[in-house]
Amino acid sequence: MTLAAGRHYLAIPGPSVMPDPVLAAMHRPAPNIYEGELVDMTATIAADLKRIAVTEHQVAIYIANGHGAWEAALANVCAPGETVLCCVTGRFGEGWAEMARGLGLVAEEIDFGLSSALDAGRIEAALREDRAGRIRAVLVNHVDTATTVRNDIAAVRAAIDAAGHPALLMVDCIASLGCDPFEMDALGADVVVAASQKGLMTPPGLGFLFFNERADAVQRANKVSGYWSWTVRARPEMFYQFFGGTAPTHHLYGLRTALDMLLAEGLEAIWHRHEVLSGAIWAAVDAWGQGGAMRLNVPRPEERSFAVTSVHLPEGKAEELRRFCSERLGVTLGIGLGRDPGVDYLRVGHMGHVNAHMVLGVVGVMEAGMAALSIPFGPGAGSAAAEVVARGC
Ligand SMILES: *Cc1c(COP(=O)(O)O)cnc(C)c1O
């Protein structure tokens, strides 16, 4: 039998749950792209995106997913043959490195494994060894969505500074922006990459590049295609230049509404909500693990993302449970990405438009699924999760 009728919860790490007001804002006829509301609104979007990234610097918007934003970031500041240092803490770090190679760059990788955050000491050592200053940029995922590791960006900034190296610090915040605490300028990030469909609660299709003066100076000395160049997009004289062509009209209405929701709640409150809700999931998994084989992929709490949580369940049980929850119980959990075998991991997305009842519902559903599938687990997960929520509100 199935109990899946009712509102389905897509608890994957992006696209995240799209708020009804965001969807409603998009449900309209096409607007004029030459004058009027859309043109006025877009300037406010750029300003408010900077508030979300906590930066006084520039933002360029691309009609692209996160991969497009990755490429845009590299294309602006790196030329073929140049070197980037890639700090890999999961599949998404690997993916950005592969994209760099595809652009003709030399991508040097430091692999920090699949269950722990980066070690800034190793980055500092690699930069110190680079006496010729070949490394143009250090690439870091703030959160790697596959392992659900969160990296300490302040430590990477400190490592670059300690080595006295001119490399730019480029941070992928696609999963973390609007979920995990992040302040671009305070952290000294030179380029920040983001996308619409995770913490920003808007359908996939918009990529964002935030960049500071240092990065802009490197960009000006580089040869960048007219389409990828962030220069005109960040300082357009004509409206179409924001997007290198026709505006992503409906996405912009959706994003405007999402930004209104985010700013009304406030960044501190958003970060707190994600911290408490992720803590509820972690408490549940810890309780289950007392009587079963499930465990959180990232053992150290301070290295876990507030946006998404990877859970290990051996012998293919993770995939079995994921399928059961999706088909019978109305919750779709994320697949285990970047693992061999992937069927031993699942990921719980708790990013964006997510509240206590949704997360406590996921805990209950996972437990019901494990019981139905005769997967052994320890007791008290629901109470443990509820207690975290109670303490956090
Ligand atoms: C989702 C994600 C990407 C890729 O974004 P797409 O929109 O799927 O291209 C890259 N990096 C991180 C950290 C992500 O979470």
C-alpha cells in the first residue's frame, strides 16, 4: 500500500522546495523587456543579491545553472595554460576541477577525502611551494553537496595570506548561500559562485558571480569572451547587457519574491533556522545509529553543512529506503552522489523553504521506512529531533 498522496516533499539538495509566492510571481504574461517594471526591478535584484552574499562589491547574473556559473568564474579570471589549485572535499570539488581542465587550465588537486573538511595547512604548503606564482586561483566549495562537508573559508583566506601568495580565493556557495553562514567581504573571498535553485528558492536557471576589486583587476588583464565577461553584466548601460541578451523574465519575478522572503526573515534568522533543522536530522541519525548501522557521513559536527546531510546505510539499504520513502511515503530524499557504491548513501536536503514540521516529518518517514523494510535502528530519534527543535525555537 502507499501513503504518498498529499503534498510531496522533494527533500533533495536542489532544486529545493519552491515557495508558493515564488511560483505565483512567475505565473504571468511576458513583460516588456525594454522599459517598465522588469527593468526597474532588476536593479533592485542585483542590490539585494549583494545583501544575501554580504558584499559591497559587484554581482553578475548569468542565465545558467551552477555549472554555467562555475565556467563563468573560471573564464573571467583564468587563461588557458594557467593553474588553479582545487581543494576537493567531494564530487563537486572534483567537478569544478574537471571544468577547469576542460577550459585548458592546469587543475592541481588536493584531495581531503570524502568525510572531512579541508586542512588549510596543506593549502598554505602548496602555495608556498609555488614560488613562480603560477597558481592563479584557489577553488573551494564552501559546502560540497555530495559529501555534505562544510569548509572553513576564513582558514583558507588565512592560508593564502600566510603564504603571501597572490592567488584569488574563489568560493562555490551554490549549496550554502542562504543556508550556511557566509559573508563574502568579511571572509575575504574574491569571487563567489551561486545559483538560484538551492537556498535562494527559485527554479534552476540563474547563476550568480560576486567579485571584488582584486578579482576585477585580474579580469581586466585577461582575455574574456563577450558573453562570459562579467564587466558589462555588472555595470550595464543598456538593460539587455545585464544578461548578454534577453532577460530571464519569469525567473526574475520569482527571484524578486524569493529575495523579499529571505530579507524579511533576515539572514541571522535564516542561518539559525537551518542550523536547528539540520541539528534535528543529525540527532535522529545518531539515535538510529545506536541500534543500527546508519551514521552521518561527516563525523565532526563543525564540518557539517546546514543545507544538506549525507547519511550512510550499508548493503544497499540507503537506496532501498530512499525508493520506499519516495514511492510510498511522499518524501523524496537525495541520492548518494560521488560514492562507490552510491546505494550505501542518501542525502537529506534541508535547504531553503523548509521548516520544523517538514524536517520532523522526514525523520518520521525515514523511521517508518526503516521499520517497514526491517532495517534495524535505535529508538528515540523522533524525540531527539523534536528536542533539538524545541531548544532552537
Ligand atoms: C548544485 C551544485 C553545483 C552544480 O549546480 P548545477 O545547477 O547542478 O549545475 C555546484 N556546486 C555545488 C556546491 C552545488 O551544490
